[in-house]
Amino acid sequence: MSAKKHQRQSFLDWLDERAGIKPFMNEMLYHRVPRIVNPLDFLGLATLFVFINQVVTGMFLAMFYEASSQTAYQSIQYIMTKVPLGWVVRDLHYWGANAMVVLVAAHMLRGFYVGAYKKPREITWITGVVLLFITILFAFTGYLLPWDQQSYWATMVGTWMPFYAPFVGIYIAYLARGGTYISGLTLTRFYSIHMLVLPALLLIFLGIHFAMVLKNQMLVVEEAEKKPKGTKGLVTFYPYTVFQMTMLIVVVAMTLLILALSSHAPLLAPADPLNKAHYNPVPLWFFFSIYQLLKYIPAVLDPLGIIGLPTVAVIVLLALPFFDKNPRHEPRHRPWAMSIAGVTVAAVVALTYIGAMNQGISQPGGGGGASQVATIAKPSFSADIEPIFQAHCAVCHSGSNASAGLDLTSYASIQKLGIAKAPYQQSILWQKLTGKMQPQMPLGGPYLPKTTIQTIANWITEGAPNN
Amino acid sequence: MRCRMCGYETHNETDLCDECAEKASHSKDISRRRFLGWGAVTVGGLIGIGYLGTALRMLYPTNVGNGSGQQQDIGPVAAYPVGQYLLKTYTGEGFDDGVYVMNQGNNQFIALDFHCTHLQCPVQWFQSLEKFMCPCHGSQYNKLGQHIAGPAPRGLFHHEIAVKNGRVMLGGQTS
């Protein structure tokens, strides 16, 4: 044995005598695992890495950020323009936050798919659900901190949602805001929650979550361990799986970095409580599904959509291990669980997508504003015209309550009212969009760019076809 | 298994060793153990409730809904043309609130909070339509702030407003 190796061995012996780490390390490093692990089984690890990214970048942002309604916005500007690499750190934090929500949700879906919530892993699942909500609260509280129009108005709407809960609703709303409306008091309490309360809670639940994973092993490991010694395709965790995990972390880190370098975290105009520029509030993207749902259901059912559905979702998720007693893990033996989950996920994804289209999102993170786009000479209704209507008009002009009885998401309705008849200069649609006929649309602005209006004019000239 | 009273290993099927089971037959010892156990839980719980109560009292805002109650001078009556809404600022406890103010003539004013009662997006006044409209979910209110369309559960909130010595005085939210 070389002197160096000997030295290391004796240090490990010294440590083991005091900390008793050897049995634990042996168990950790040398348990049997399949040689090829499904990458989806590493989603928890990916989430953990992104969380560490949030902790590290968050610590450094906090050294420059000033949480007050007077200074927050300027301090973010300072981070982005004056602090060396400050913009990269902020972008990493911003993209990390979005990645956290996506990864936690994906990790949970994978756990559901392989049946990892079943006995004996109920506690892992339940703490995981709690961690999902902590993640969402992280995103929600962090969103306010830049104190721009987007964060101010999204928080105004978000903190009003508890109002629809029976009895205690209004108190929760005022408690969250620290006043009647969003103010500097909201900002400081959100900052404290984001920086102190949530990290403490997260560490507690992550500790339990992690301890339970170690105690009960992952499902894939449990199955590998059951196989007899010498089974083909099995290897020890170290170094094979450890190497794969390292590769995965490299991929996640590179993805975050590429996102951060290619697309910047938005910073709109500073928060204006009087909204003089008529900014249209846009919710956080993972609230798009609820936002969109509210447009479909009658107003009397709003409390159900805002409070009822999310509450039911929480209860179902938390109680899932207790009412799904089917001991089988394989998806094909769980037709009911798979169908219900499949329909739910499809509905949420579809609503989120439609919701995103309706925000006029032109870039990730969203600005909600009309972007400068080139005029299209021979536009198609479905590919070019309808998306414009969806993004800018559908808030009022769609559904059963459509303003002026005009549903701009339906070709039939457009035809029926005859608003798109050539020549375009005489069509009501064109006159409304240009302001030749008052009030100019979209009501209150921001109005469509000239290039976009010309695209619509071209479509009308073509005879407003339904193509 | 460990004996739950002395902590030493026991081979009995119950969680008491023979010696302690004998002791336990004297009920006084059991009640002392129970008292100490519940005592610890109770004291811990009370301390926890104390902290939680303090936090809630500290965090719950002192003056909500009705505003600060102070009247704020928002200019002379002459600055308000009859029949036109102007957006004014009401400064509450730490926050600025947008309020649409209209001179109805004869020193009568109406003041409407500009937060939609659905989800508190900022509504906008359209003189040509004589309507307040909300950009979020399309709620609409008439000239008096009464709800006429969209998902809002009620009309716009009013603010106290009065004329004193030719000056318009804007107060907190009423209903």
C-alpha cells in the first residue's frame, strides 16, 4: 500500500472510530443498482442541484438587493448593469426558479408513474407534496422582489385570491399584503418569507424527504437489490451511478447557463400603483391554468375555481398514498390511477398553453406587450390572424359573455357580424384597430403595431378567408 | 425491547420489565409519569402558541379596508370639470391607491377605488363608453361604479369624499 493510500486509510479509520461512518458509507456507496438508470429517476437529483443553484445565487443577489419600495427596483437595475456578472447571477436565479417548478412537478409525475408513493414510501411522497408548495411559495414571494409593474400587479391579483375562501379569506389577503393593498410592507414581508421562513421550512421537509429516500431506498434500487448476486446488468452505486449523476448535473447546469446567457430575466417599468401606462396584469405562468379556467366558468363558480379546485388538489395529493391501496407498481396494473392522472395533467397543460397564448407572451417570462413583427403578405387565418386575436382581443371578445356579442376566437362570429369586409379601409375591424373609429382597440391599449394591423388588412383584402 | 420506565432491555412482550411492572402497580408512580409527560407537551405547546400569536398580531395590518380615516386634500373644486372622471392618488398606510374622482355638480362628488372587485386589477375609465372596464377578465362597471358585466362579485368600492372650503377632501375606503 502506498504511503498516501495508507494515510487516507488511517484517516478514515480515525473518523470511523468517532463518527461510525463506515457501515453507512458502505451501504451508500456499494449498494447494487442497474447499470443503466432511467434518466427520469434522476429528476430529484436535478431538482436538488437547481435548489443549490438558487441558494448560492440568492445569497449573492441578497448582498446587493435592497428590499424597500423606494430602492428595490434600482438595486435590481444596479445588479444587472453595474455589478460584474450580476446579470448572469440574476438570470441563473430567474431560470433556476422556473426550472424548480418544472422539475419538482416532473419529479412528482415520475414518482406517481412508477408508484413510488405506495407503502413504505408514503412519508417521502407527502413531504414531497409539501416541498412542491414550498417551491410555489418561493416563486410567488420571489416574483414581487424586483418591484416592477409585472411583479406588483401579479402580486396584487395573487394575494387577492384567498379573498374567495369562506370566512377567513379577507383576513388572509390582508395578512399576506400587510395592508389593504400591495405596499413596501408587502415587499419586506415577502423578502423575509423568501429568505428566511421558506428556506427553514424547506430544509426541514427536505431533510425528512431525503432521510426517507435513504431509509426505504428508491424503487429501482429496491428491485435491483432483490435480484441474486451475479445478475447481469447490476453494478455498484459508486462509481457507476455517481458518474451518471455527475453527467446529469453537468447537463442541468449547462442548460441553466445557456438559458441565462440567451434570455434575460424581465424587468419592466417600475411598479406604479396608479398604473398610468395601463399595464395589463399577467399572472405567473404556472397560474395560467387557473387564470384561463376562470374565463370558462360562470362568475358564481369563481370561488370553486380559485379556492375549491386547488384545495381539492392539495388534499388528493396529500392523501393519495392512503386511498390508492392498489399494491401494484406497474402502470399497466393501475388503469384508474393512470387515466385520472393523465386527464388531469392533459387539462392543466392545455389550460396553461391556452392561457399563455392569451397573454400575448412573445418571450419566455412574458412581457404581455405587443412585439414588433413583420407584416405578412398573404396571412392565413389559423396561423397568423387567430393568434393575434387570441393574444390581444380574446380577454373581452370571446366566450359566452363576449363584448358587443363579438367572439374573435370564432371565424363564424367574425363572418356573422361582417366586420372584416374588403376594402379593409371600410371594415370595422381595421377602423377600430387604427382608431379611425373610436374607441380604438384593444381598449385602453397598448395598441397593435402598424405592421400587425397591416397583416390584418392584407387578410381582409384577400377576402378574409378561413384558411 | 426497551422498558419504557427504566430504559433497560426486557424480554417481556409488554414494554415494561418485571421490576417496573411491579412498581407500576402503585398508581402514584404512573400518574407522576403521565403528569411529567403531558406537562412537557403542554409547556411546549403554550410557548409555541405564544410565539405564533405574537407573530400574527405583529403581522396583521392595523388599519385595513377603511384606510387611515384621514382626509386628504386633492385640490380645489374648480380643478374638477363636471361629469369627468380624474384618477387621483389616495395615500393609505404605506400604500398608494388609485381613486377615480368625478364632480357631479353642486359640490357633489363621487370617488371610486380603481381596483376591480374581482381580482383587483386596475380598471380604466372610458369616457366615450361611460364605463369602467377591467383588462384582466373583462368586468365592467357603469358611471356610478355599479357592476354591469363580467365576473366581478360587486360594484367598485367607494371612498369618502367631501368638499370643505372649496377644496376636495378624499378619505378612506367605505364600501
